[in-house]
Amino acid sequence: KVEKIFDVVEEQPEFPGGIKKMYEYLSKNIKYPPMARESGISGKVYVQFVVWKDGSIRDVKVLRDPGGGLDKEAIRVVNNMPDWKPGKQRGKAVPVRYTLPINFTLE
């Protein structure tokens, strides 16, 4: 049976420890792609993925990307995230589509 993937749920999925922890994880784990650094490319990469019923991350894709390899790095970092707390609908864990903007800023 095909699982319905929710866009809106009563309880949103959550990175372990919450949004602040997620941004800490991102800033610790992102390696600025050399090509982007050399070309002075920065900006937001919008990554969409599904937080599955068991909290695993699936179907990672990029919706918007400034270029320079930032998309591949954003995908790598999201794929390596620890399992999330799954989203819930009527008290039951359900797969939820989630869009995450990841900011790449050159120092």
C-alpha cells in the first residue's frame, strides 16, 4: 500500500533537541564546497525531504540552489542527520514532507 505523505500535520516532525539543535548540527557539519567558495557563491539551498514514520529521512531533493555544488553538500548533510521525532496526525506517526532552507554564507 502506498503511504500518504502529509504536508500539514497536527504535530510537526522535529530534529532531536529541536530547531536550535538542528542549526547547531548544520553549522558543525556543513563543509563549504571549494568550487562555491572560489566562485564567491553563497545563498540559500531549499531542501525538501520526507520524515518517515520511524523518524528516518527519505527522498531528499533540492528545490532551489544558488549553484557551485551547494546542493550536493546540502543533500549530504541532510542525509546524515540523526533520525527525527516523527510527525503525528491523530496521535499516530505519519510520513511528513518537510522543506528546510539551508543558508550558505561565506565568511
